[in-house]
Amino acid sequence: MNPPRKLHIKSYGCQMNVYDAQRMVDTLAPEGFVETASVDDADLVILNTCHIREKASEKVYSELGRLRAVKDEAARHGRHINIAVAGCVAQAEGQEIIRRAPTVDIVVGPQSYHHLPQLLAHAKRHGRALETEFPIEDKFGFLAPPQPDKIRARGISSFVTVQEGCDKFCSFCVVPYTRGAEVSRPVTKIVDDVRRLAENGVREITLIGQNVNAYHGEGADGRIWSLGNLLHRLAEIPGIVRLRYSTSHPRDVDDSLIAAHRDLPSLMPFVHLPVQSGSDRILAAMNRKHTTGDYRRAIDRFRAARQDIAFSSDFIVGFPGETEEDFLATLALVTQIGYAGAYSFKYSPRPGTPAAEMRETVSADEMDVRLVRLQELIDSQQSAFNAAAIGNTVDVLFERSARNPGQIVGRTAYLQPAHVMASPDIIGQVLPVRIESLERYSLLGELATHPNARAIQGASSQVAPSRMIPPQMTTGA
Ligand code: SAM
Ligand code: SF4
């Protein structure tokens, strides 16, 4: 029997890349690959890249420079390291990577990574392999399912892709070009995936998609199901105590999604609903296809369905033509809605997008100033939201042992990390916690005895840190 080959995979960007990286690991497992945390002993290194902003894609080339040195050093000892670039930079700049980075053996777009075993074989025979087509077949039909031990090692919280691609074509965004047209997976496949995860200890599922609430998958009844219908079905699966979804578009908030929030206790009352700007003029230039009024009405519908619902969002500052007045409208919208957190970004022109051709650019200095002003406002809202938990008893899903000995960490419904002193046996359970204090973005408290405590038995106590949306959500990267 051949010794296992080692795979090191590094993911950049969104949660879909985190999910895709896991699926690449699962796909390469039957080929004899096991994961390694170190580049130095890897036989295959995959960079799973992000193209959403310039800074994100630049990282790939600097990382390739570092990998070249590692590869050359290994070659001096007679060892060949294969280097693959996957993800959205691979899709957008495949030929350019082949030209600029001779150290790269394989370039594979996000829709083709189920072909990795064949691409490796091709690279071995012919030197290099590039695949950035959008294949006709659905890659999910070809990906190996994760093994039970892998699922358990990944923790009690899992992402599941239900939808990919985007047909919205916001004028600043590369996603429709790198991820392709909107495609939804069939309901039965998603149900099978979630059932397998639940049977192996997963307690929380986050359904992901570039535009997840545009989901329109085929049901077993032959009809098209919405995200709300899908959530109702998944809530019936034994073992799943929490459901989430991300990222949503304000235009695709329909009645079934609102009904799901009204009817399903396991659907968490925390919605990421990006708005990008508080100015209708800028929203039109962004081709967002919604106004601030549409956005406020969507928020009101969620709030009417569930009073304890909280929101996060994405904002872009310095979009071409954004005036001080437009920016003030963004601050006003943030003040009016009141967020539990938000991501904010400086506009980054992306080659091939309509906004990149717009002339009326905002200066880099002005963008910096606006970003700081927006982040200060968002930070103050986030701090107030976190502080409001002090003195309350809140449900926490426990995920893993914390860094401090004896402490266990979990998440509240709003993804706030919450720490208690307790036995690791509570990992995988939702338990009430009396919140006593706040340390930066973490809540500290103690287990409360609660008449409605929902103790879920049976999850593994040996779990890896779950990869969730980070608690500090404001970033200018
Ligand atoms: N589908 C989601 C939506 O409709 O809002 C967004 C997905 S996108 C991968 C994540 C975020 O990246 C966007 O919400 C936007 O704020 C930010 N983003 C996308 N393109 C950008 C650009 N060219 N410059 C700066 N930020 C950008
Ligand atoms: Fe990009 Fe989201 Fe707009 Fe689609 S809806 S183009 S993913 S920002």
C-alpha cells in the first residue's frame, strides 16, 4: 500500500470557499490524500482564492512567490510538490497565472474542482493543467461525500451549499463572472447531505449561496421550492437544532422566508442582509435593483414576523460618484436600522465590471475617512448590541473547548461567542447561559438552570473549532 500523500489547502475570502475547500479535501481523500497543516511536508498545495477585491487577489501572487521557494527547496531534496490555484482568481485570471507563475501546476475554476484527480494525472503526464470552463454537469453530483470521521472532526456546525452563482450583475461585482449563472441544488440532495451531517454529530447548518434566498431548487414533488420551503423541510431532520442561511439579497425576501422566521424556532433570528449604500442614487448606479425604501420594508417584514430578529449587512464606501451627501445617507440608514454588526469595504474596481469604467472616482484619502466614520458607527452599534446581553439568560450552542483551561465556548443565536466554565460534555448542546460580562466581543457567563433547557445528547466532545462568521465583522480589507 502506498503511503498517504499530503495535502495543504489554504482558503481566502467567503464562506463558500471554506465549504469548497472541505469538498476538495473530501474529493482527494479517495486518491490517498490526507490533510496537513504545514506547507513544508505537503505533496499538493491548493490555494483556494478570492477575487472580490483587488487586495484579495493580490495575495495569491505573493503567496505563490513564497511557495516557489518551498517547491525549489523540496526539489533539491528530490521531492516534487504540486501547486494548484483554485477558486475565483483561477477562474478570472487562469491564463495569466499560467503565464506569470511557472511554479503553478494546476489551475482550476470553482465549478470544476470535482475534476481535481484527473487534473493531477494530466499535470503529471503533461506538465501543467488548466480548467476554467463552466462544465455542463453539476459538480455536486461528482464530489465524494465527507467521511463520518471527517464530519466529526470538523465540529458541530457545518456549511452546506444550496445555491451558486448570481444573475444580478451589480455593477461593482465579479461574482456573476467568476461563479457563473445562478444554479440551485435539488431539495433531496440537500436533505441527504444534512441528514448525513446530523447523523455524525452536526447540530447547526448554515445554508450558503452567493444569493442564497434566490434559491429555487427542484423538490421531490417536481415543483420548484423556495428557500423558505427548504428551511421548513430541513427543520424536520432529527438532531439539527439551529438553521441559518447566508448571503441574502433584499430583492429576494419572499413570503415563504418570512413565514419560516415566524414558524421555525430552529431558524436563528439573525439575518445578513447586505444593502451596500444608503443612497438611492448610488444603489441605482450599483445596479442593485432595490431602493433604500425596499430595503427598509424587507427589514420591517422580518421584524413583524420575529421581534427578536437582528441584522448584519455589507457596505461599500467610495463607489464612483459617491458624494458626502450620499455617504451621509448611508450613515443615516445605519442609524435608522440599528445593526448587530456589519462588514464595510472600500470600493475596489474589478476588471471587466461596468463600475470599473466609471470615471467619477472617489479619492483614496476620502475613502479612508468615510470607512473610518462608518466603522465607528457600526462598532458602536455592535458594542451596544453585545452589552445588551449582560444580565440576560440566552441560549448558547456549545462548540468546543476554549483556550483558557476549563472554559467551553459556544455561540448565541446572534453568533456572539459565549464562554462558560463547564465540562466538555456540554459540547453539541444548546443550554441557557446567564450573561455576566462582556470582554471585547465575547460574552462571559455561567450555565443557568432553565425549565426549558434543550439538552441535545450524543454530539462528539472531540471537535475542531467551528468556522463561523467572525464576531468582529467590520473590516476594510
Ligand atoms: N450577494 C451578496 C449581496 O448581494 O450583497 C454579496 C456577496 S459579495 C461576495 C460580498 C460583499 O463584497 C458584497 O456585499 C460587497 O459589499 C463586497 N464587494 C463586492 N464587490 C466589491 C468591490 N468591487 N469593492 C468592494 N467591495 C465589494
Ligand atoms: Fe455580487 Fe451579490 Fe450583486 Fe450578485 S447580488 S452581483 S453576488 S453583490
